[in-house]
Amino acid sequence: MNRIDCCNLMLKIKDEIFEKNILNKLVKELTKRFNEKKKSRLLGNKKNKDKIYTVADKSYKGISLYILKPEKIGFIIIYNISPIDAPYVQYMWIDLDNRPIIITQHLLDRYNERILKSANASYKELIIRFSLNSIDGSGNHVAFDSESKKIIQRIDDGFIFGVEHDDYTVYNTIYESTEGKDSDLKSLARNLKVNWDEFSSSQKADYTRLLNS
């Protein structure tokens, strides 16, 4: 299956999931577990800075889904679109504009090599950690070159690089944050991230509402 067909299939599956309320029970369970973790953190080791989240697996029409409840936004659905007849993995998010975002194995390999440095992390663990650090509050720091179609997003751990296609985006590698090596596009992404971090919570909420209106 080529990427366009895969994107169309995942969009159809996403619509079915929401129209039929497939995840309602699971979402309630994740929310309950998340609130228990948050309460435990407040009553326990407050110096622990690890992100609080809950995650569950779900299979729908043969597609493996990871349902992720992070701290700053509602829920993240990670679609495992790894080809069954190929020796590599591939994942997808679908953003608020209904645009598929493809995450390649190469990006996850580089993310582990350059950022996490975990000897035993599975690809499931990598995509979850990467999703937490990329989507959870960081989705607005994107710089785009309309001529080359290259796209860079600034996240807390560094910069992710990709290419915009007509109907989807592919992110394929990541670099650590090194300010001295900024290109013009990378510098723009960095400045967007800095400005976003200076917003108050209400300003961020107002901006997000305007962006999605």
C-alpha cells in the first residue's frame, strides 16, 4: 500500500472511531488512571519531573493503535502503519486539521541515538516518548520553506525535519538543539518556540482557538 492509500485508510478509520465512539470506554479508563498518577505525584515525590501520562493498546480493523493521555492536551492516537511485509516500522498521527503526519523508523532511530540513548527501548516505547515530547504542547513551532517543501519543527529535545506533500507530511529525522548551527529555517523554528514559551496559559489557549477556528 502506498502512502496516499495508507493516509486515506487511516482517515477513514479515524472517522469511524469517532462516529461510533469506539474509544469512549478506553478514554475514561485512561483518564481515571491519569488522575490517579497525578494525585500520587502531588502526594509523593514532587521533585520527579518525568511527564505524567497513561497509554493503552487498541486494535481496530487490523490496525494497531496506541491511545495516549498526556498532561497538556486531551488524547493522542498513534496509528501503527508498519507494513506487514517490510522489515521496518512506521507510525502516523492525524492532526487537528485532519492532516496525516507520518513518523519514519529512521527518525525514531536517530531520536534514540541522539536524544534518549536507550539501549533496550522498543519502537513502541520510542514512538510514545517521541509523541509526548513533540505533540504535548509543541505543535505550533513549525517553520516551512514553500519552495523546497521542507519543514522543521522545534520541540523540547531538538529539531525534527520533514517534507510536506500535498495531502500528508513525513518527518524523517531529528537533530539536537545546537544554536550555533542554525540555518535560516531552523532559526525561525527556534524563535517560534521561544515566543510560544513566553505566552501565558490563556494566551496559548486563545491562539490555539484562533488557529483552529
